[in-house]
Amino acid sequence: MKLNFCSLSSGSSGNCYYLGNEFHGILIDAGISATSIRKFLKDIGISMQSIMGVLITHNHIDHIRGLEVLTRKNSLPAFTTLTIWESILSPKKKISRDCIREIGLQQKFHLAGFDIEAFPVYHDAPETIGFHICAGDKKITIATDLGHICQTAAPYLKKANLLVIESNYDEQMLENGKYPYYLKARIKSDNGHLGNHQTSVFLADIINDDLRNICLAHLSKNNNTPEKALQTLLQTFSERGINFSGRQRISILNRNIPTEMIRLDD
Ligand SMILES: [Zn+2]
Ligand SMILES: [Zn+2]
């Protein structure tokens, strides 16, 4: 089975990820405008008609900015938990009833040829989830907003062949940066975001031959750079004596434009 993954946008300004097989595709989050989503999909050669639904991780604007228009204009079904729906829907945020799909935590469901399971993560929203998606023998896990990796989430991250994981901030840049104390504390907390060092240590703990693609996601605009995220990961691996087998690939996902398509069938 052909399996392609592409990040359309990743970061605190907006998140949207595409996953597709030869027949259909799905989106994970709709945190950029619907116009940008349609344009970026077109740019990477994917038709909007092939998209069968959008999975939503939580109610922060950088994950749902385009949701209302996508459901209204494209009648795209959207999948998330009841708690997250309750945190999204408001008199101002009108999502067509026909597009609302409720899913349970750690309950598999099937969409567009994928077996999908949502798992809970710790983050400062009423509820936040990551997704573990299986297609044939390929496993993809996406966790973009989490303050720490808890025992429930860890197994889903550990069994991925392609792992999209947050590497939000460089610890020193955040410490020395201009953010007020309360905001720094929020970001660093167990309900905030993962820093480069935290993510690198976790990856060094779980690295194995089946983990073929690592995508560092949701980089902060003000408190991180792609170079620092990569450098921290490589340094941590080197300190632990971890050598790449040459089969593994690390991608740093772009904040505002699609990152090169990852093809999992090769
Ligand atoms: Zn976010
Ligand atoms: Zn968030």
C-alpha cells in the first residue's frame, strides 16, 4: 500500500498534517485557513475531494482555525472526543451537525483505509489527544502538543514507524527570552509543551530500527530554531552512543509551508 505523509504547516501559528494512501487521505488538525489548506494540498498534488475527514487534537486556535469553513464549504466530517467538541462549539463557532463525529479515547475506528486510535496527552486545554494511525503494517503516531510524555501516551509513541512529535522550545532561548514569567512557566509545565531536550532524551530512549522517520513538530517561532532542535537531538544521540543505521530519517517540519512529502512505502 502506498502511504504518504506531509506536514502542511506545523507550529504555534497553525498545524495541519496530511496522511494519504493511493485512494484517500485524511487531515490531522485544521489550524490554518481553509484557503491555505486547499492551496497547500493542490501544491502537493492532492485533490480536496480525496480527503475523507479531519481529526482534531484539541481546541486551541492553531489547530482549528480552518475547521468551521472546511466543514461548511467542503462538508468534511471532523472527528474528536465529546469533551473536545464541547470546548470547540460555541454560539460563534458553528460547525454543521452533519460533520460532527464523536470518537472515544483509546477506541479504534476506521476511516479512509486507516485504523485510528486517539490517546490522551497532558496539555493546557480541556482535553488534548494524539493519534495512532495504522495502515497495513505501517504505524504513524502524531503528538504535537504535550507538556510531558505520560505512561498512557508513551506506548503509542514507542511503536511508531513514523513519529511526529513536538519539539517546541529551546530551553535556553525560552529562559533568556522576553516572555513574561507566567508564560514561561506555563510552556515549561507538565501541561505545556515539550522542549528540545525533553524530546531528544525521550527519542534516545525509544529509538529502534522500526522507527524509520522522526518528524520534529510544533517549533516555537520565538523560542526555537530548526537548527537548535536538530542539533539538540543529534548531540543527545551522540552522547548516548546512538548511531543512525542510515535507514532513519529526521525531518524538521516547516512552520508555514509544506514540508517535503514522506513516502512510507519505500
Ligand atoms: Zn498547538
Ligand atoms: Zn495547544
